Amino acid sequence: MHRKAQDEGSKQRPEKPMFDDEQTPVVPIVPTAPKSPPIPTTGIKQFRCSGGFAGSFAPNFGKPCCDFTSNMLEAKWSREFGWDPMYMVPFQNLSLSPGSRVILQGQQVYDVIQATMGFDNRIRLFRPDQHLQRLRRTAAKLSLPDFDEHELLICVKRLVLSDASFIPPAYTNGSLEVRIMFIGPEPNNKITMSREATLYAFMIRHSSQSVAEYKRSKIVYADPKYSRAWIGSLAQYKTSANIAPTFYVTDIANGLGCNDVLWLYGKEEHVLDFNEANVFIFIINDRNKKELITPPLNGLIVPGITRQSILEMVRYWNEFTVSERSISIHELRTLQRQRRLLEIIATNVMGNAIPVIRIHYESTRTDIHIPSLEHREPLWERLNRALHSIEFGLVDHPWGLII
Amino acid sequence: MHRKAQDEGSKQRPEKPMFDDEQTPVVPIVPTAPKSPPIPTTGIKQFRCSGGFAGSFAPNFGKPCCDFTSNMLEAKWSREFGWDPMYMVPFQNLSLSPGSRVILQGQQVYDVIQATMGFDNRIRLFRPDQHLQRLRRTAAKLSLPDFDEHELLICVKRLVLSDASFIPPAYTNGSLEVRIMFIGPEPNNKITMSREATLYAFMIRHSSQSVAEYKRSKIVYADPKYSRAWIGSLAQYKTSANIAPTFYVTDIANGLGCNDVLWLYGKEEHVLDFNEANVFIFIINDRNKKELITPPLNGLIVPGITRQSILEMVRYWNEFTVSERSISIHELRTLQRQRRLLEIIATNVMGNAIPVIRIHYESTRTDIHIPSLEHREPLWERLNRALHSIEFGLVDHPWGLII
């Protein structure tokens, strides 16, 4: 598909940005996503990118070492002096006190931005502004200081450029994962306001092999016994505290031949999300119309940028009903029995839409088969095409920020 | 009180172990705590203490640096080779990959053992067996490997002995906090079985000043909007994922002049626990009898060793009703209005019973006053005396393991 896309891309460059093949209308240039509320600035000194690139700035054009790239970013904050400049340093181990808050108390937030090499040989970041705004919101929730997201974007761009040799070529469908970490390094086991913070960023290379692994169709394990989200919890924030509960359940899932977990919520066993992906459910509804359903942002799921992008796209297409509403696993089973469940799609932070083909529902020990792979023109494939056309530069679109 | 206890201790040594003053009957030597279920051994090579104490074994008799002691323990595990020996090394920073699981995914469990210097100049650990059993149970939940708790106890004893100079004298009421950390250092952002693990232990000195801070009577903030426990969560395990949600709420609490958070659960707003302490509620019940209530071990609270010890003690005293049952904040308010709420007590891992004197209940923005300090012979004080008599060696008791 991608080779085809590449040929098409070289043959005729589309006049206007588009998401899909010729049948699909374009999306408006200005994203319709609701703006996040303004974050009050703290009045502290903000880190600056300019002049801050001291340290050993060593662009690497060699072979990748493991999955990590050569360089990383690091900036330190203290309550007394505010932010130090942002430094680029070679990828290296962190030196952390055995009693650091990040280890003792889980004071950690993160966000991930995808960097891709387009068919036009230009490097793109996918909606970095959305990711950095989310990171600021999350930081406030874990008592970490505010930062200037525009400065951070400049730093991230420079990091990506300096390690550009690591970005896989467009035809491999691979990308770099820019992983921005924000942690509390202070040695303290009391729960008090942070006096220190470290913001760092490193990059993981997703070559065609690891991309294939990420995009493998999902067989998922669903068990209402386990939970990682609750009203009033941190579930809507990107922090390690939401990942810790997944280990045990994922081990059980793997033991049963499943490669992901479908998390359920409450007595009604509402479908929430997967380990690191939001969920979309494509059905034929009561009025015999196609409907795409995704759980609402009620604090129980991470507000995914890919989720948001897909919602904006399909609403613009205006071909079927789109709902943000809760749906229980029991409704899924009924729909499946009535042959009205078309597809279940996982959308992860790397901008992929992955088909789910089977749910192992532990309560009744039954398998729910999803015919996601059995349609002639499945929605997940069309979503992937639309997302990848932006990510890999087949269209110019503001979501794909060229650097 | 302690000086008095010391005098008494020197005058006449009790024949049998006892918990309190003369009026209190002794507790049976064999603790009545239910045994934890046996943990299946993994068949892997276990770390050994004997022969493992290479590294720079440097007993320190100098001044304490910050709150940490001079030495720490460290043992590494890999799936391929099992456990390496346990080394004692000088207290030093950890070298962790920026992409370690402990940072990225919160793969961390811990437990804390209290080490005290008795009035008899002997060093004691408070119920270390219970702590190490709990650590094994917790490790299994975070996909960390099993270990030999008896070997670890030998290692912990050696660590405490080598840094014995740091243990505060008995009359200061201070102690060492032996903090055993068990983390996933592997650089991996996928959720798969661990291939590496690090178990380490370091010690924090609680001098009389920090003890005073720990034992300050509590003014607590209760807000049903926030939650860190729910059915199917990790709430009953000692892991950083349960501490991360406390930052934001504690900041709000501190802003309102409260020094801790009382966590509530569900629509009924059941009382669960404090930030790092279990809760006991002492009331006059419907039958006009005194009753001590603590929330049950239903997966929503950490099964505290101090909690368990107090339950065993007061059940042995057999002077009032003891119940493990859920109680809502609304019941508390009713009891308080009827002047039947006597005391609320926080019991932390350092073996203290701390009075709670006020709850700021955010839903109605009212303060609930607790007369914990207004009784002639309060229960919290009696519990403290009983616990401290074991911790500081005024009685010989199997809960205080002499090393």
C-alpha cells in the first residue's frame, strides 16, 4: 500500500491536503479540536532553548545502538532558581538518588511525539502542540512545575534534527518515538511540594520490525476483576501510575495467547481502552446505520491525540454517526451475536489504527470474534491511510509539522 | 512518658512480655495473625547473603549525612542467571537508563522495616517477617521475581548492624527506617515479563525532630472527588502507583492548613486510610459500648503491620468491641454530633498511633472536630505505649526481633 502511495505521490501531488483516496473529502486546515483551557504561568524563570545547547552536542550518523538514538535533552528545575537551560547530551544513564521521588513515589509524567521521515524527505512531528499542552496539564497534577511549551518544541525539533539519521525511511512505515519524561529526582519520601524536577527527552527508533509488532492485529483479554481507572483517579493523565497495574494482567493475558488487555470499568463492565491505546467500535446501530463509538472523556481514559484526530476526521467525512459514549462488553456481545459488530479498532500514540480480531472475555471464558479483517474496505485501514498520508507527507497538513 | 518507662524498666523487669502498664494483660507470645498463603518458589537461583558481602563494606561511625545512613544493599536479578549475590555498598546514586521500566512504567514495590535502639542497648526490628512476606506478595503483582525472605532478613540485619551508629538513642523515640526497594531497571517501554530486576535497601534516620513531625496530631482533608483505591486496583500493595495520586490532593490539603489526607471511597464515602497510615475509629456504639473500628482488608487499603499488631493487641485485651468494617464519613459526622465519636487514630509503618483532631470535609466545607486529645486516658496514647514498649525493649516480645 505504501509503495503504491509513494508512486502516486511522485506522479501527482494533490492540490489540497487530503486524508484518504480521491473519494474522501479534505479536512479543514484549522483543526476543530477544542482548545485546552489556558494554564496559568507560575511566574518562574522558564527554560530557554536558545543558548542552552551547551554540553556535548554530537550529531550521530552512525549505526543505531539498541532502539535508542544518540542524543537526549535534559533540563533541571529547582524551586529556588527556576529552570536551568536545556542541554543536549549524549544518551546516557541518569544518576538518581536511591530515595528519589520518581522511584519512591511515582512522581513521573510523560508524553510521546511521533517523528517521521516523509516520502518528500522532510521530517514531521505529529501534532506536537497537542502533546505538549497535555504534558503541562499532566505535570500540574503530579506537583511538577510548569514550563514553556514553545521553548520545549524548539528543543525537541533540534533533538530530532541532530538524530535525523535514525529516522527510518518512509517506505518502512517506521518512525521515531520522542519520549518526553518529566520526573521528580529529589531524595524525599515525604509528600510535600517538589523542590526539584528534571525534564528530559530521548528517542526510540521504531524500525519496520517493531512497527510490525505494534501493528499486529490484537487478540485482547478482558476481565472485570482488574481495573486501572476510577472516578477521581489519575487515569486521564499520562503517568507511570497507570501503567503499573497493567503488568500482572498483561502476564495473564499473554499466558492465554492474548497480546493486549481490554480494560473494563464498573458493574456495567464498560469498555475503556487498551494498555496503550484508545478504543473505537464500529457497528450497525438500531436504526440500521453505521456508527463509530468511542468512550467519552469522563476522566477514565487518556485523551489520546490520535483518538482526537480520528474523531475530527470522521466527523468531517460525515458518512456515518460518530458517538462519544460508554458501551459495555455485554452490548458488544449482543451486537456480535446479531452480526452488527463490524470492527474494533485500537488507536495508539504512534498514529496507528490497529484491528482487534478477538476478545477473550474471562468472566464467561468465551471468545468474542470480531470480523475486523473480513470486510472489503475496512474502516481501520482507511483510518491508517488517512493518518499515514499526513505522517509520511503524502499531503501537507498542519497536523504534520515540518521541521 | 519514656523517661518514666525507662525508670520502671530499670527498677523491675517484667517476668512476662507485656504491652502496657500493670493493668494490661500480656499478649500470647505466638502472634495470632493469620499466616499469609505460601508463595510458590520460582525455582530460580536465590540470592545468598553468605559470601555476598563483597564491595566496599565500610561501617560508618561518623556523623550522619542528611537523613540517609552510610551504606546500602544491592542485588541484581536477571531471568537468565537468577540472583547475583547481595552486596553492601556505600550509599550512592543509582545509574538508571532514561528508559528504565521503574521510571517509564512504575515497576516498583517497596516495604519499610523499623529498626530501633532499645533502652537495653539492643537493636530491634519490628516484625520483619511480616514486612518481607508482604514484599514478596507485592513483587508478584508487579511482575518482579520472587526472592528468599530469610536471606534478605540476614542482609537487612547486617546493614542495620553496620550502620548501627545512626540509630537514635531510645529516649529520643527515634528510629531507622529500613527502606527495601524492588525495581525494574530494564530499558523497555513494552509491557512484557521482566528480564531484569534490582532489589536494594537503604536507611533513613528519624531523629527526634522528624519523629515529632511524624507524630504531630493530624488535621486531615477529606474530599470524595479524589480517589486512589478502587476494586481491582493496586491499592492493597505497597507500590509508588498508590502514592502518585496523593501529590495533587496533598497540595490542596496543605493549602487549607491540613497536614494529611483522609481518603474516601465510593458513593457512600467510606473512610479508607491516610496518605501513609491506616485508620482506627474509637466510638460509643448503639449498644452504648466502646467500639474500635478499622476498615476491612477488602483490597482497598494496604494491610498494615501496625494495623494488624493493634488489632491483635486490643483483641487480646478484650475490653471493648473490635470490628473490621466499613464506616462512612456521614456516620462519623452523625457520631460526632451525638458526642459518641471518641478518637480517630492514624497508625503508620513506623509503629506510631497518631491522634486526628480535625477533618476538613470538602463536600460541605465543614470541619469535623474529633476530641482525640480531650480524654484523660486516650486510646491512642495507650496504643503508643504498648507498641513502644516492644520497639524500645521495655518488654521482650517476639514482635521486636533482637539482632
